[in-house]
Amino acid sequence: DQHGARSQRSQEADKPHRRKGEKTYSCDDCGKEFTVKAELNRHQVIHTGERPFSCDLCGKSFSWERSLQQHQLIHSGVKAYSCDQCGRAFTQNGHLQNHLVSHSGIKAYSCEICGKTFSHIRSRNTHLNIHTRHVVYCCEQCDKQFVTGTQLQQHMFTHTVERPYKCDLCEKTFKAPRYLR
């Protein structure tokens, strides 16, 4: 019958549906929204602190298997992405792309307190802690202040004559592992 039974198309129209890209799954902890339930489930481990994937070489653990895989490149020594301008090499293309900004001379982010400019917003945000005195790390040997613990750790190499890191290729020794390229 032409008018009796509803067409398949109109029955489909009654079903709940979503537009492409519409966010339908929401994290109860932070409100972040996702289009796919699996993405929400993957996200939620940041709130539980669960880190089921650990590196066999150094013991560092990760929430996601992909993060462990990226980390393991550090141990392999494989740095497939290198900068054409300075030769510095990276394990991930994203890290290279981030580095390339430093050669551009573009410093689009500035400190509204002192006017210092930065290539990356995270560098500017880290710098702001100097003015606000949030989590400032202080060197016990010279009282120099740092915004991050990593910066303090790197600085501490300036106070030592020890050079425990040796290049396998040229036998040259260094104070810090970051100089081994």
C-alpha cells in the first residue's frame, strides 16, 4: 500500500542520529567530548592514573601503548627526522616540526609582564611562572632560579667536572646525555 506503511527512509529519520563530527560521548571527570566511545575510554585513563604499559629497558610506564612505542624509539637510537638547517635529529616528525619554528625567527608569544617573546606558547607559559613565583626551582649551589625541575637538572651539570656520557662513535665525553647526537 502506497500510503499505509511508512517508508524505510522516514523510519530511519525517527532514529536518533548525529551529524558528522558531533560530540556525543562526554567524560564525567572533565567534560571533554568525543565522537567515538572508544576515544572516550582511551581518554579516561588520564583520570585513573592507570599506566599498564611499561618500558622493559628503563621501567617508565605509560597509559597508552602508542606512547610506550614512541618512548622506545629513544632507546633504539633511531632518529629518522632531522633538521635541514642544523642537523639536529628527532624520533618523531612532530618534534621536528616543533623545532623548525626556532629557525623561523617567529616569536608570536610574548610575556605581558616583561615583554620577552617566545616561539612556543608553552615556553611563554613556563616563563610566566618566574613572575608569579609558581613552583620555582632553586639551585642550592648558586641560587639561580628555574621554572621547571628539568631546567634545574640541566643547570646542575654546569657545577660538575664529571663527563660520564661518552659518544660511541668519536669517544668524546659530555656532561649531559642531551649532547650525544
